[in-house]
Amino acid sequence: MIDPTNEVFDFLLSQPTAEQIIALRASEAAQERLRYLLDGNRNNTLKDAERAELDAYLQVEHFVRQLKIRARETVSGK
């Protein structure tokens, strides 16, 4: 199982610039796993553990979106 939280933590520990934060994308493996989970969610075939995993992905996604908003504000001088 890919842990999206660890990917983001590792990225943040590298002390990225605002531009690098804006450019941040999930790894191909994480994107593939998320597609699988979203498909299972649409088809109502997820097990409880997979549903919890999907919830974790969505929480990380929300955090990263907020982080990117702040990074864009920093770059634009707001």
C-alpha cells in the first residue's frame, strides 16, 4: 500500500520552494492507486480498509490543495 501522507512528508522535509510546492504531483504509483480506489468507490466494491485508504488520500489531497494556495500567494506577493 502506498502511503500518500509519507510522500507529502518526504517532500516537505526536502524544504521545497514555493514553486516546487505549486508543481507538486503525486507519484505515478499513488495516482494509479487512487484511480483504483475511486473506481471501486463508484462501483461500491471497496472493502472497509480500502475505503479508509481512500479517505486518507482525500485528506492529503485537501491539505496539498491548501498548501498550494498558500504557495501561490507567496509567489504572487500577497
